[in-house]
Amino acid sequence: MDDLPDARASADHLPDRPSAFFSALLTEQFILESARNATVSESGTRASIYLTTLSSSLVAFGFLADTPFAVVFLAAVLPMVFLLGVSTYVRLVETSLEDVAALAALQQIRRYYRTILPGAGRYFPMPARDHAPNEMLEIGGAASWRRVFSTLSSAIGAVNSVVAGAGVVALLVHVTTTPLAVTGGVVVVVVLLVLHGLFQERRYAQLPRIIRSARSAQPEAPAGADAD
């Protein structure tokens, strides 16, 4: 093993460096596409787990609604469902960011493909205007902060906010009037919706900086380059 060349130094001795680069580029493209598939699969699985847990809890509550154990059941299940929803929401935001970061890297590879031959650009079209960050090309909608409310994470966040509001109503209805309990639940829902939106918008606002820093990252210097 001691007589093997260093990985950085061996690049200088490749017989066909352009072919080696192109092979590495195709491998990187495959890895990025796999990463995007993984994020989409994980997002769907996590959302499905949360919604299945919620629906199962509601079905179980339906069997206990007319029994003295209904309040105890809600007190035990709703906090668990809400915490599961919060963790699901946070992870969905993170996976969407990972998906966009992988797409940005793929777009960079596509830009290289456009330069291989004259006229190659027609086979690798690129967005010409502002578009949603997770779109390969424009599909009719311009980039806007309002689109944050149409994501899967926002849908889970909205459902989870309603769950929290229902829990507050169930708690307050035993200590105050029904109108006040419902008002308190609505306030909780609105506040949580706003907090969910602000969190997601703040995380998305960091994405351009992350992509710029990744593109401007300098490669490691070859071995012995700083020996002078």
C-alpha cells in the first residue's frame, strides 16, 4: 500500500484526463439524481406515517367518544401526534432544501453539457426567467414567497396546526364556555400557521447562500503545490 500514488497526484498521470473527467461527471449526475429520488421518497414516507397516525388516532377516538376515557385518550394521543407532526414538518423542509441543492448541482452539469458541441443547448434547455427553486424548467409559475404555502411541508404544517387547535379546544371546553374555547383554538391555529410559514421561508432564504458557497468552493491543491 505504501507504493501506491496519492489520489491527487495520480490525476496528473491519467492517460486520458478528459474521458476520466466525463466519466466522473456522469457518476456525479447519477448520484445527484439518486439523492433527489431519495428525498422525494423520504418526504412521501414521512408524510404518510404522520397522516396514518393521525387518522388511526381519530378512528380510535371515535370508538371512545361516548365513554369516560375519551378525554384521557385525547390528552395522551394529541400531544404525541402534534410532536410527530412537528418533527415531520421540520424534516420535510430539510428534504426539500436537499432536493433543491441537488437540482442546482444538476443544472450546473447541464450547463456544461450545453458547451460540448455547437447547438447542444437545444437539447439541454435552461430556465430563462425566475422559476420555483425545485423546478428543472419553468412550468408556468414565477418564483414567489406565496408558493411556500403550496409545498408538502406546508400541508403537513397546516394539518398539525389544526390538530393543536383541536387539542386546545378540547382542553378549554372543560374550564370555560364553548365560544371562548373555540376562539382559543382558532388563535392557536393561526399562530402556528404563521410560525410554520416563517420557519420555512427563513430556511428557504438560506438556500441561495448555500448554493453559492458550494459553487465557489475551491478544490484541494495538488500534493506538493505549496512546497515552494
